[in-house]
Amino acid sequence: MNKDLAVHHIPGTRFYVDFFRKPVPSGFPGPPIFFLSHFHGDHYSGLSAEWTRGRVICSPVTARLLVRILGVSAEFVQELEVDKRTEIDGSFVTFIDAHHCPGRPGSVWTLSPSRLL
């Protein structure tokens, strides 16, 4: 897993993907919003029962694994349904089935009318 912050931060947002080992830089309005792509050790490294740094948004399958296997408190885990466009902090995120492994969605990010990732 690449440790460079630029790979994990979505510019112009408070969103961080698979970035749990290091503190995020200060200077953003509000707390960071974390996304976990899927339940592989190189992606969830840094998450544990002691996690309190912010909510982690992930698929329902990954959410259950975070709580049951790693002991992350359910208060910090937010499930995002697959194939449902969801507004988060002024942007829209849609998880789509990536056919990679159980609980691993692809992501479509609509950050503004002209910015689609």
C-alpha cells in the first residue's frame, strides 16, 4: 500500500481512502471522513478497537468485518449501500460492485457538477 498522503486524499474534500495509520494534516474544516475500500490488511492497517479518529465509511460486508473481527466500535462505522447514490459532505458517492472480493466495491465520486472520479 502506498503511504503517500496524495494517493489517499481526495483533493478539495475531507475524504481519505484507506488512510488509517497516520494522522491527517490539520487545516480542513471539520473532521476527516475516512473510507475503507475493503477488508484486506494492507487497506485497514491502523484500524483497531481503539479507533476514535472519525467515522469510517465502507460497504455493509466490510462494516460487519470491522466490528466483528477488528473490534472497531460500531459508532465509528457507517455502511454505504452498493448501487445507491449517497450525499456525503456536499459530494455524492456511489459504491458499485467491483467483482474483486466480498465487500469490495468500486467507487464513483461526484465532487461537483464538473468533477467526477
